[in-house]
Amino acid sequence: RLKDNVSQNDNQLELMRKNNPIFIPRNYHVEKALEEANEGKLDLLKKLLKVIERPYEINDQSLEFINPGPENKNYRTFCGT
């Protein structure tokens, strides 16, 4: 019975990994990448797009983007964003 329970937990963990992204695009990353792109600097935008393509994977590129950003209590989003 314990063996079945462990196997079931492994299956649940795998299911969670497949359906819950590690990476969620944060507004401050997107805005920074767009700001730099407008200045002709595309490196950050390219890195961000590579991470967005594989949101369920952790790799060297995703590490700088996975943590929540600095807290900004005045930041507002709207329905169209």
C-alpha cells in the first residue's frame, strides 16, 4: 500500500510539473526588454523570448527571470494588459 502511495505521489508531481510553469512573464521584465529594444538593444528581448518558449523548464537563461521582481506598490495593470 505504501508503494502505491509513493507511485501516486510521483505521478502527481509529474502532472504538476507539466501544467504549472516555472516561468511567468513579469511586467517589469517585459517593460525593460521593450524599452531596450526601442533603443536598438535586442539582447534582453531575445533572452526573454527564449525563456517564454519553454516556461516549464529551468535552465541557465531562465534563472534570472523566475523570481518575483522588486515590489512596486504603485504599479497598476488594467484589463487590456
